[in-house]
Amino acid sequence: MKIVYITGCLGFIGSYVTRKCLEKGWKVYGIDKCTYVANTSLIEEFQKNKNFKFEKTDIKDLKHLYDCDYVINTAAESHVGNSIVDSQVFIDSNIEGARNLLDLIRFKQINAGGRPVFFHFSTDEVYGDIMYGEHSEKDMLCPSNPYSAAKAAADMLVLAWARTYDLKYIIFRPTNNYGIGQYPEKLIPITIKSFNRGQKVNLHDDGEPVRNWLHAEDTASAVLKIIESGVCNQIFNVAGGFEQKNIETVKKIIKLYYNNDQLDKYIDFSYTREGQDVRYAISDEKLQSLGWKPEKKFDDELPKIVEYYKNKFIW
């Protein structure tokens, strides 16, 4: 049995990881500061499991770590658009928060089987965009916006703390996640919410940017595969094996929601995003060599997601 901290346990990806760990019979100490994206209704679900304990706090203010095997850090400010408007909270959470967790591990007394492994959620966006081919874990980091710059900075902290203080770590770089439970500021849920409100969806850069889609359940299963493999001091990319232009994603949603393809009726193409990455693409051969592969198919999952958000209003 593992004992793990999961920061951001009420967030989209964090909740999937929490659920998977509890299903494995692991003890989970959940941390969340309960921002606007947190699904606080999950507290009741998770607390039905005797192995779950919850603490409401910001990771940059956390003062103590109980004995554990892993600190899985999914907590982050993640919406690129918000980072362009105001980067300060991204610096506080994504950099200073990671630094605090690293120091809590560094100062932990080695009296119960050693210090925990820091399992840090990064992003494929730290590499910047790529027109052709795929980024590997060895590629240079070249972030394009304040969000990805903050995540890249945290990655550098992890590597520096590992070298200076001999901390064990995993840096985990997933691509664009999707699934039920994502807050409606990301492309799929905000598109459906806009349609629920009778509004057009704002699709930046004519919908030409390309995204690789990874289901959050596959992301969570990748986390468990890495932990159960026992590897550490490694960086892993994780991709969904499926990519398409944003306009193609929205076309599919329109077809499912309205049963037609009248794009101009439902899309506002007037918006251009600063710092826009044209295409993300990463190779996850290293992760797949451990025996993991994505199981969810985008076109099979999208109808379920549309139906969910069509019938559930999220503030």
C-alpha cells in the first residue's frame, strides 16, 4: 500500500488521480485551496473512503508533510488566457508553490523509510510549439506564454533541488487533457457552455492551432504505472495518440449539440491569442516502454462529454 499526497485533489486532473489511487487501496492526503475551478462536491465522495484525508490550504502555505511515499503535485493555475491577463497568481502557485513543496520534502526528517518522491505535473507546453515531428524529454524548453514559463521554471527547480539536495523526483509532462469534470474555461466545456447560453464560442486564430488530446483517466493511469514501476529521477511525456485542429474539435461539438455544421452561426473567429502555440506534439515512447498506452478514444468520449455539460450548468 502506498501513502500519497495529492495537491489539487479537487481539480480536474487531480480528482482523476485521487480516485485512481483510492481505488488501488492507497492512503491519500488531499490538498486543495478550493479556487473557482475546484469541484468541492468531490470532498463528500472522497471522504466516504476511510483512506482519504483532506486539508484546505494553498501549497505555498503548507507547513508540514506527514510520512508518505509520494507527493503528487497536480495543483496549478493552468488557463493560458488568465496568465496573459495577470501572471502573478501563476508565479505564486506554479513556482512558489512548487518551491515550498520541494523544501518541505528537503527538510523532512528521514525517520520513516526516507523522504517522499516528488511527482511533479508539468505540461507539454514547456517545449513550445513545433510544426513537424514531436518533442522528446531531452528537448530544450522554450515556453511561449506566462503559464508555460511558470511551469518550465518549476521544472528547473525540481532538477536543481534534486541535484543540490539529492531529492528523488518524477517530472510528468502530459498533453492537452479532456474529460468529464473539466472547468468550463477549456475548449470543449466552454464551447458547450456557450451553446447552452445561446452564444457563439470565441475560437482564436481561426481554429488553426493543433492539439493532441489525452483523456484524464489515461493521465491518471499513467501516473500509477510510473509509481508502480518504481522508477525515479526521470522525465516522462504522456500523449493521447490523437491530434486535430481546434476547428475540427468544435465542428464535432456543433454536430453533436445542434446536429448541423453551420460554423458561422456558432463560432466567433475574431479573437487572436497572444503567445499562441501553433501545435503541441510530444513523443511518449519512454512512458509506453513501461507498458502504458492510452485507452480512451476521443470520438467515443466526446458524445458523453457533450451530453454531460449540456445537462449540467457549472458557474
